[in-house]
Amino acid sequence: MRDGVRLYANVFLPSERARVPAILVRTPYGKGEELAPNYQALLEHGFAMMVEDVRGRYESEGEFEPLTQEPADGDDTLNWMARQPWCDGKIGMTGGSYLGIVQWKAALRANPHLKAIFSVVAGDDDYRDRFYSTGGALKLGNRLEWMSENLKTPGYHPEFNRFVWHLPLRTADVAATGRVSSMYQQALAHPAFDDFWHSISTREHLDQIRVPVFAVGGLYDNFAESDLDAFAALHKRSGLNHVLIGPWPHNMSAKFAGADFGSESAVAVRSLTIDWFDHWLNGKDTRIASSAPVRIFVMGTNKWLDDREWPPERARARNFYLASQGRANTEAGDGALEDAPRRRAAADRFTFDPRDPAPTRGGAVCCNPRVFPWGPMDQRPVEQRRDVLVFSTHPLEQDLEVVGPVKAVLYVSTNQRDTDFTAKLVDVFPDGYARNLTDGILRLRYRNSLERPEAVRPGDVYEITLDAGIASNAFLKGHRIRVEISSSNFPRFDRNPNTGGAIAGETRLVKANQTIYHDRQHPSRLVLMAM
């Protein structure tokens, strides 16, 4: 590297004499000794393969600083490869999760040798993907679970159900790994989207991306929303990019208990990868050139939707207004979703106690389903809680296909100086099974901006727009559309102590009395993109 640190890699060649296009894989999980099957297929197709341990991991030298090290190290590695006698100077990158993140980082440097990337379950932003939500809450379970498996002190045996409850958050890294993590401490020192995050964000610098990008994600993966947002931004400029989103979790291969999306849900990603690099590195005419740039799976009908835009060209916003007589608490309450706001309606109230938060049950979490279950799960156990408001349509008289961003526009108040509000979209089957589709959270101090938190005045009514992710689902005839409103989804997101102070060092937890208004003057609503 440019600072003298040495990174170690394995190189696999299809021929000892030929100069050929090469594929780079950069990993923090160990380069191993043999190629994984996906990479072996690329080698057998005629590409040289190089698998490298990133800085500070396994055999490579240096300190592991994942938030800052990858752009320069990726750039230096590409230049080194291009000088080798086995490389013809044309290089692609592939891999998933961290292996996908490093591709975006390298692409920011506009290296002339990097011709295309194939990024899987990676997203495009360190703040809004890896550490915090789009609403400013810490993705606690994701971060601490990943750290406990990859950064722990030898001999240390962390327990998930202990370290996610640890307070203060500032020392939860020690609880999860047995040591202080500079990465975690950096993240907690910058809870807002400030200059630190802006400087390292791919999303904020997408105008620097010049290479074609094929992004693959999952509807139950943490990064799907960003994969689609990045496609939309890049497609407006170049039209060279593709995105594929299926009904998958982070590892893309696990089967979900109690949810079968049919035989069409399986996709030969390995073949797509070969086609992508054949097109951009070998100049071959492959099916990529004629395929739709957006391909997303629609659950319910279990079919693929091909489109040229994200959100889809035919999608239109449709409002479902919250309604009740003030008794929407629990699934047995009187919460409803209606076509228009009621003229008069009693507000709904609940108490959020951060000592007893509403639990996470499946969803787009990461990264070990044995300790932190992911995907579609029946939400009825959560809907028995009085701190969860439940609003549902009547059984649908015809299918309704929903593909696009999900928003909840809410009129809220609290008796505390800060708090959170959550929304979860649910597909309710005729037998009552309540399948989660997507969810989100907003920390009230960030109601107007992630960059500039604003104090909350107890008792004031605020109109907020809560980003609840993306959905691609056909609500079938006889099903009901449901939204759950609460103030916690733990440990997917950290608990707000409701004190209004700096959360990282807080150990004091107080209850918050929450109010959701939904009358004609306060038209709280669920906003879906209907086809």
C-alpha cells in the first residue's frame, strides 16, 4: 500500500501464460486457501481471480479501521494487479456484504483499471446502512452481533441477550467483544449525520462513480433500500446500472420457516456475475444488455417484476388513514386503515417504557439468524402489547400490488424531551397470520434533519414522516393491510432513554407517554406505492 503496509492475497490463474481480465475480491473474513464455488466458476470461465485480506485482518498487516481504510487500499490493490504479467489491465470486483462495501469504496477513486463491480447485499452508506437507521436510531443488534463474531478477544464468549441490553451504550463494545473498538467508538461519537459521515459516505459522492454497477439485495436484508436508492441515482446519470432484489435475507440462501416464495424466487446469481463481467471486461454480447435494469420479486404473487425505473413507472402513492375511537392498542383494538381521515376521532395513547421495549421479531436484521432471527415471522405476539397500536384495513376485495418506498406520516406528541416512533408494515392472512414486510424508526430529535438534531418540546404536536423501508408485495384478496405504530423495535434499534440527552452515555431510562392524532386536522396515514 502507499503507506508501506503489506496486504496478502491469493492469486488463481486460468493460464500461466495468458494475460486475461481479472476479478478482485477483498475480504475481512479470511482469504483462505481455496476459491469459493462462486469464484471458482469465474476462474473456470477464464478470469484470473485474486482474493485479498483487507488491512488488519488475518494475514494482512496494519490496523483494521473499516470506516476509513478501504478507498485507498482498494485503489492501490487495483494498480498492483494491473502491473502483473497475468492481468490485461481490465479488472472487476465482486462479493457480498463487507466484500460489496469495499467495491463501492474502490469505485469512488475512479481507478482506470476498474471496469465494473458486482455488489451483493452491500448498500451505499456507512451511517444509514451499517450503523444508524434513516431515522437516526442505532442499529444496535446488527452492529454488536457482527462485532461479537468478528472482533472479539480470543477466549471471550459474548452472549447476545446480555450485550444488547448493556448500558451505557458507550461500553457495549467491550460487552460484545471483550475490548474497546475504535470503529464503534467513532460511530457513537457521531450520532448525527455530520461532516464525519458525509466525508466517508458513498451515497453523498455517487457522482464520482463512473463504473457500471450490478447490485443484488434482499427484501429481508438490511441494505435493500440503499441498493435501490443508489440504482435510482446512478441510472439517471448513466443508465449503465442494474439492480436485482429478491425475497432473501442477508446470506441470500437461507430458507424461512413458514414462508415459501416458490420456485421462481431462486436466481442463478453466479451466472449473472459471469454475464456481467463477460459484457464489461470481455466485450461479449450477453443477456445483460437486453435485460430490464430493475428486477424485483413481488411476494404474494411470487413473480418477478421487470422495470426501467425505481420506483416502478406505474407506481402511484396511495394513502391509508389511521382511524380509531382511541382504542387501537393491541390487535384486539379498534384501529383501522381507511380511505379518508375521519372528521372527529379520539387520539390513541400508549406508554413507552425503555426497560420493557417492544421486541424485534424477524425483519431485515443481520447477521446470524441463530441468535438474531431474520425474515418473515408472525407478528401477533408483538401485537398483544398495549404499547403497540394496530391499524388494519377490512379484508381486501381484490389484490393490491405494492412496490416502492413505505412511509408513515404521523401527528405525534410526547411528554418527554426526546423519544422514538416506529412503524411496521404487515400482511395479514385470512387465518390471522400477520407477516412483517418492512419497518422503520424515527428518533424525534431528527424529525427535520439527520444533520441537525432539534430539541423536543413536551406536549407539542409534531408532523413527522417516518421512513419504513421498501416493500414489494401483493396483498391478495381476503388479506388485510396493517401498520403497527409503537416507539421501540429492540434490539434491531437501540432504546431511546427519553431523557433528551446524549444517548451513548445514558444509564437513566424514563417512561414516555405517547399520543398519535388522526382526525381531519391531523391526517396520520400510511403511504404505499400501489401498482
